[in-house]
Amino acid sequence: MNRVLMERRRLIQQAVGVVAGWPFSGFLKRGWGQQLATKPGLVGDSGGAMEAPAAGYYPYSGVSGPGFVVTEASGRGGWRSGSDGVAYAGVHPPKYKTLPFGAAATGSAVKDGLLPPILPLLDVQVRDTIVCRGGDGHFYMTGSTGDNIWAFNDGVELWKSADLKRWNYLGLVWSIEKEGGWEKQWRGLHGRPSRAIWAPELHYVRGNYYLCLSMAPSGISILRSVSGKAEGPYRHAWSAEAPVCEGIDPTLFEDTDGAVYFTWSSATRIARMKDDMSGFAEEFRTVKLIEPDHEPTHHAEKCVKRGSNDLGHEGATLFKANGVYYLGAADNYEGRYSTCLAMSESLYGPYRMRHESVPCAGGTGFFQDGKGGWWTSYFGNDSQAPFREKPAVVKVDFDGSGRVVVAKVQPLLRAKGLLRG
């Protein structure tokens, strides 16, 4: 379908209030939603520069905050954010008007035995959850925060834990407005002004902490801690005047020899970083995926149109376990928003055995605990998930072929009653 027809269809959908199956028409009659939908001059999705919206244009907060203590009820409901509003179900309703949550998270993946009966780490809204084990042995968590990342957020928030169970909120460790460079510019997203960080990741590489992040709808930055601590402050690792590259969902990986590599988006290309992390030390190398998965139900529509030769379409990840490199990206696998991984003995590939890792985990990352066990971050982003847009972790294991699978024993859960162990 060409762009003209696609845009025409989008505008028709907006007019009748139907986007991705949501009943927006009633919501748009209730105040600010109608203002956003009808404000003149906000048409298209070019990503071009836009003026900052007037005060009160959006009803949201730009931070998620410390969150609430987890209860059994936290394992259901959550948030379903989008350009036309936010749906919510739970016991801590937001101060702004919300959409009906409906069947946004049915928990069918748990009922079908694909996932354990997981609980979030905190009852707080976080998309694209990433957990990093720091040089001090503590775990640090971040992600896409704020009430609605399709509108705006304030920067990068961080949480800290010694045991993955109890989390301390460190607050905003990098502010777009106070410390940003090119990131300060508002840009068009789905026809409206947007200034939001998507999928920030904290990495402890080369003895220091680095944040890599993307700004909606495209553009990537890498930041360095100037204190050597996870809480920063952070400054640009190279120029603040322009993005490192266009795209979203960047990630960093330090190999066993100390070399650090960068990939992003759908993980189709990889490049080694300079030793001081101030740029790329080489040209990007295109990754080859052998024996790709051509089953249409294992891919998003955009990947199917390209021939289903992708790992995924966003949410790049790269790690090494048991001498094997794992490269992956998030995709729609049988209706689940899951990271699909492939394996290789060489960092640049070719990669083989594409497989779904943890169902419904989203665009995620993998990390080790202090005893060498492997985990993946989780946030829930499809109707089969038990909850939506809440941070969690899942213990993983490796099967006889090396594929990443959900571990049979989940140390953070007591099976009976869904209580933390």
C-alpha cells in the first residue's frame, strides 16, 4: 500500500476513533483527546521539527516515579499507552482520564504454560525494561518511563537493587531539558509534537556506566557517567549536536576481550566502538542470518513484506553465553511481542536457529546474577501477557541446542500464591 493510501486510511481511522482496535471515539469526546485529534497543522509522521506544545497540551507526567509495593493484584492489568491516549486497569488509577483496558492483557501465555505466573518488580509504569548488573554488584533498572512515551517524558529514570527483590528509586539521572543537546527538539510523531526517550539502556562496559537511548521517532545518543557511578551525572560520549545515527533501540555489548560493540533497531548491522567510546572504530558490518524463519505468524507484518528474513523489527539485543553469541530483536511471534534470538560462534555471524526466547517479554536484554545465572528483563506488550508496561525479570536457561528458554525454577516466585521468595 503506498503512502497516500496509508495516510488516508490512518486519517479515516482517527476520525472514527479506531486505532489498533481501541474504542477511541468516546474518549475523543471527553476533552483533551479531541483537542489533540483536531488541532490544525498536525498531520503526518515525518519526524520533522515541531514547536513545543503549549502548557497543558498533554495531561501526563514525564516521570513514572518510585511506584507502589507489589501485591497479587499487580500481576494483572497495567497500562496500554498510545498516541491517542492511555488505557489502564489496576488499583492505582492515574490522575488523567484513561481508556478502557479491555483484553489488553489476558494472561493466556501463563494459562497455556508458556510463562510462569510472574509478578512485576514494582507496580509502576515502565516499558522496554532493562536490568544491568553493575560493577558494584548491584542491579540497576531503567526503561521507557513517564505516563505516555508517545507524547513526552522528562529523561532517564533509574532504580537500584541488591537482590532483584527490593528496589530503591534513584530518580531522574539524566534530564532532556537540563542536560540534553539535539534531544531537546520536539518532533512530529503520529501527527503530534513528541519529545520522548525510547528504550534507554544502562550498560557497565570498560569499567564505567553508559546510557544508550533513542528519541522518538528516530535518533540515538550514547552518554557516559562522569562520576563512574550508575546514578551519573551523564554527558554525551561524543557530540551533543547531532545523533550518533538515526534509528531506535540501541544496545551495547562488551566481549570477553574488552572490545565493545553497538547494534540497534532490528539488529541487522554491528560495529565495534573506539576504545574511548567516542565513535565507531570500523564501518558497520551487515549480519547474515542463515536458515531464516519464513513462517508468517512468527513475524510482524512489516517483516513479512520484506520476505520474513529478519530476526525481528526493533528492540535489538546482543550478549554472549557459554561461548556462543546471541543476537536478537523483538517481533510478533504468534501474536506475542517477544525477542527472537539467533546463535553464532562468531560475533559478526552468520547466525542460525532463530527462535522465540521468553514469550511476551518484549524488546529486552539479558544479564547474569552474581552466581552466573541468566535472566531476561520483561515488561509485557501484547494481549497474551499477564500484565502490560510493568517491569519484571524472568530466569532463563539454555536447552540442549543452546536455545534460550524459560527456566523451570523461578527463584523470585513461590508457585503457590504468587508471592516473592
